[in-house]
Amino acid sequence: MIEIGKRIKEVIAEKKVTVTWVATQVPCERTNLYNVFKRRDISMSLLWKLSDILDYNFIQELANQYENSKPKKKSKK
């Protein structure tokens, strides 16, 4: 299972933007954003907002992970 806070931190680094800049866009305190990095889950509205700010689809990434984690159904022949 993806640790979404850790993934958000990785994407911020990949995008080469600062935590301070992201926090101003949310808007929230920088320390609140550092707390997000420690979370395994966050609200859908915050995830949507961060996806928009960072131009990265965290929601699709989670959906793909969900689909890939489901047991494969045996086909009936």
C-alpha cells in the first residue's frame, strides 16, 4: 500500500518546488505540510488540491495501485 504522505514528498522533490511554495498554494502552514508527509492517508479534497498544485495525478496513482492489488479472477472456461 502506498504511503501517500511519503509519495507527496517525493513528487514535490521531483517537481523541484519548495515545501514553502506548496504550502502557500494550499494554503496552509509549512509545518502542516510536513505533517502530511507522515500520513498514510489524507482527505480526498486535500489530495485533489495537491494533485492540481503539483500537476500530478495522485488519485490515478492510488486507483492504479488498487487495481493492481486486487487478486486476479480466474476465467471460467
